[in-house]
Amino acid sequence: MSDPLAADRLVPPTPGQLRRLLAAEQLRPRKALSQNFLTDPAVLDTIVNAAELAPGDRVVEIGPGLGVLTRRLLAAGAAVVAIELDARLAAYLRRELGEVPHFDLIEADALSLHPRDCFPGESFKLVANIPYHVTSPLLHAFLEGERPPELTVLLVQREVAERVAAPPGRMSYLSVFVQNVTDAEVVARVPASAFEPPPEVESAILRLRRRLDPTVPPGPGREDLYRIVQAGFRHRRKQLHNGLGRELAVDREILSAAFAACGIVPDRRPQTLSLLEWTCLAGHLAPLLPVMGELGR
């Protein structure tokens, strides 16, 4: 068997080569699992460079597929735990990479695992071309975990990447959640033609660098922040004093006092608030949450 990490094996297949490989392996991309295989070597290079890999780095890869990115991670000297849900692709990866040192394959749904179990007691990076339909739950599972990745590099839908890294004016609940614990940036846009089969959307490479001092640390304060932010974004087109007033069922005088204390004009809309403004608002309203009871659903 040829060296699975030989130079010619580190280049992704062309669309034609990929189709022939899939036919030979009797594989067919499953739309339900967002299986779009990367065939553009320049995009692969950008992902690997964005991951800032050094020999000995520990990397979790979700949805390795045919192992195109996996090979590059291993060739860079990383120890890789790849998590693959598709049994057919898992069998292919075992045959192709099973004997490569520092490669471990877990055949499972990544959402069923706890991130701390991938590299117990050690820091790690998350680098992957993830299934787009599970982007949000994966971010919640890994970033809110007991030990978030020190660096996360994901190939995701462009709209989601831009929403995660959005500045005030285009913020969302996902923006606030992710930016509380990481510094987020869109590294590059990726056209649909970089994949086989091409997805129906454009993609982007998103890099998240863990913040050593999150704005709101884990604990009750963070839970309160997320509850307040969720309440605000349930009515993203409404002015804050109307949306929060409806969700929190709190006297307008109390809301007005919180807005004033944080320097927030009440007729602003939730997407215009910064993380620090949401944090300030939650800090003033959170002590009232036990009195108010459950937020509106």
C-alpha cells in the first residue's frame, strides 16, 4: 500500500477524480448529511494555514469524509481525532488511514460526544469542513464545553460565518454567544465550485480564537446574559423597549432605568447592540429574573 501521506495524496481530487472514486467505492453523497466534498487545493491550503498548526498539536475534525483535510492535518504533525457519522465513509477512512500514527477515528454523531472526551485533560484545536446543517449546535457544544478549543477553523455557510463575526448593526444571538468566548473572523470566502457536488450556497472559512478572558465567564451570569439576549432577538424587528418589555413582562420604568444605566437608547433594535451593551443590560436586569419567573417562550 502506498504512503497515505505521500505528497500526491495530500492534494484533493479534481471533481472528475472524485466522481470516479465515489463510484469505485460505491459511495454517493448524502444531502441529508450535507456531504459536499472539497476539491479546491487553494481552499484546502487556506484552511490549513488558518489553523496555525505545529507538530504535536491535537486536532478534532468533524465530518472528515474522504480524509482530504485529515491527511493534511496529519502531514503537519498533528494528532487527529476524526469524528464521522457515515458508516460507509468511516470504513473507507479506516482502510486508508487506520495505520497512520496519531490518527483516531470515532464513528459517531459529534453532537453525542462531550468535547472534553476527545483529548482528556489536554488543549486542542477544532478544524473541519463541517456538515452545514449542524453548525449552530456544534458551536454551542464545543464553545460552551468544559474546555473549548484554543483555536477553531471551520468551513461553513458564508451567511452563517458572516453572522458569527458580525459587528454591531448586524449582530444576532449567535454573534453574541460566539463573540463572548472567542475572537471571530472570516478568513476567506469560498465559491460553491470548490465542492463536488456544489452546494446551493456560498461558503466561508471561519476562524475563532478562544478568549482567555471571556466578557462573561461560565456560570449564572452567562446564563442570564444568554436569556436576556434570546429575549431581545425574539423580536429583532421591534424596538428594544417593546421587544424586551413583552418578553420580560417587566415594568417600563425598570427597563428604562436599565437602558439609561447602560447608555442605550430604548428605540434601538437588538442587532445594533454590542456584546458589552448586552452584558451591561443583563447585569441590570438579571437580579430581577427570579421575580419575573420564566422568560416568554
